[in-house]
Amino acid sequence: MLGHLSPQTPDKIMALMQAYAADPRTDKIDLGVGVFRDAAGHTPVMRAVKAAEERLWQIQETKTYTTLAGDPAFLSALSDLVLGQESPAERRAAIATPGGTGAVRMGLELARLANPGTRIFVPDPSWPNHAAIIGFLGLERVDYRYYDARARSLDTGGMLVDLERAGPGDVVLLHGCCHNPTGADLTAADWRAVAELLTKTGALAMVDIAYQGFGDGVQTDATGLRILVTALPELIVATSCSKNFGIYRERTGAVFVLGETTKSRDMAQSNLTMLNRQTYAFPPDHGARVVTEILNDADLRACWQAELDGMRLHMQRQRQALADTLREMSGSDRFAHLGAEKGMFSLVGANPEQVERMRAEHGLYMIGDGRINLAGLSLDRVPRVAEAMLAAGL
Ligand code: LMR
């Protein structure tokens, strides 16, 4: 029977990780997978995480099962961080999930349970795993205009026109901040326009927010999401602690759902809990408990906040350095967007052949669509990266 299996197309981000690891060149540069790196190229365990783990080791007396939805204290603390303290608790359903991918999967599973014929409107471009999960679930994907690759900027007008086509029973997927792969984020005014449009059309918003704190700050990055929380009767939110707490392998994330009424909240909770149960029963707990310790303790939280701000500023410096160096070397402003965009990622405007050339000739690894992870740079390597980009004809 197993002979009937056919090979799966590897995820392009994961395939690039493997190709990088297999490359024997010592001066190779990894601008691929979305993992934070410090100036020395390391992905450190954050100090607040270490301290919270030590504390847990001292106080934790059992590792018996928690609830199917996950630890309530975690969900409450994370909800305050993501949705804001003002979000209506009586309308909120929640489950902990294995990371942001688990959250996206469970959010989409919930949408499918609510409407098996739902269409998922996805920004063009988007994180490749969005399309992969939507396809695997047998749901119809509709791409909407988001980024104008020629102009290297948002296409808000095109987006709003395309989203007019999403109606009741459809889902509109939005990136909460630090859009992956473009780094081009909606302004608060754009979010208000989206909220107004969704109110008119009745489509359900699903916000994937995996990089809160990597753009303009942990609260500012949630501005758009909170506009939707206030404006819309229903909402799905998929969130991740992988990046902003640096606990990638602990698999820590959550789905929050706002129902229109307490009754619809209860219905969403019942379905989300069932999804956890039949997929993996109990979600991972260690990372969730670390996050809870940090968020609920003033000292640990201040330490985490300072470190996260440091990571954000580090990425912004690399962005600016690359944009400035490219301006000097090319004598043109065509890379200015790299300095202005938010978070880890930007598109450099390379086609797959140019990406391949940079990899083969310069050991420079980026995703095939020209996405770079700015955290993978270091200031001393900026000139080399800029040179490789220009030599490839960018
Ligand atoms: C990325 O986009 O590189 C990260 O979100 C890692 C992943 O799982 O793809």
C-alpha cells in the first residue's frame, strides 16, 4: 500500500535550509529561514527565557496533562499581549497550539468546519505554508493583490478592490505585522479601510501575527489587529511566540477567536478544543509556561521587553545599512524600500535565476522569490551582500 505514495514537493524555505547546511563554503551567508541572529550570527536563548526556565525548574511540581485547550493562564496572558487588555473576554475562545503553524492550521480547520466551501483570500505574495495548508485542507485559495513588485510598495488600492469579492462565508487572511515575505505593512488607515470593507461584505478576517515586536514595537505592531478587534463581530487570530520569545523549537502559539455573542464563543471553543484533541490531544506546555512566567512577572517582562527591543533595533540597523550601501554602490534609490520595511523580511527584487546565481557564485542564500532575512546579515557582510546583488543584475 505504501508504494502508492507519491513524493511531496519540499517546502522551499526548508529545502533552502538543507541546501545551506550542505554547502561546504565557509564564507556562505544564510539570509533564508526566518530565525533571528545576533551580530555574532547566533540565535541566543533570551535571558528572560533562561530565567523563567530556571524558575520553572524550581517551582514546577508536576508535568501531568493540562487542559485540551492549553494552560488558561498562558492563554489569558498572551491574549492581553496580542489582542490587548481591552479585548472582550466574554466573546473570546482560545487554544494553545504547537507554534504559529499549528495556529494557522487550527484556525483554517475551524473555518472549514464552519463552512466546508469557504474560500480563503490570501495576500499575493504570502508565506508559502499558507497556500500549502489551504491546499492540503482542500479549500479554495483566492489570491488578492497586496504588493506591487514593480513599484516595490503596497498595492492597497488593488487589495481593497480584490477583497470586495470576499463575501459572507469567506475568510480574508491578513498578516498582522512584518508581512512575510515583503516587510510591507498596512498603515492604521489601511487597517481601518479593511475593517470597513469587511463590515460591509461580511467576510471573516483571519489575522496571522507571528512577528509582533519585530516591526515598530510590541504594542504598535498590534495596532491593525486591535482595529479589527474593535470593529468586527467575528475574528480568527493565529499567533506565535517562536520569534518574539526566541523559543522556536518549543512550539508555542495560540488561536484566538472572537465570536459575535457568548454563545458563538462557546461554539468556537467547543470546536477548537475538539480539533486539539483529535490532532495531538494536549498542546505543548513548556514554552507556554515560560511565556506565562515572563508576561506575568514585572522584572522578567521588563528584561524580555528590553531584549526584544534590542533585536528589533538590530534588524533595523542591518536594513538601513544594506539600503544605504546599495544606494552608494548603485547610485540609485531603487533599494530604499529595504530601509523602510518592517520586521525580518524584504524582497530584493530578484528573479529565481538571479537568486540561483547569487547562491552559486557568492554563497549567498535567499528564498527563490528574492526574500531575504535581514537578521541573517551582519554589518561587516553588508558590502559583500550588496556587491553580490548588483553583480547578479539587481
Ligand atoms: C519563515 O518564513 O522563514 C519562518 O516562518 C519559518 C518557517 O516555518 O517557514
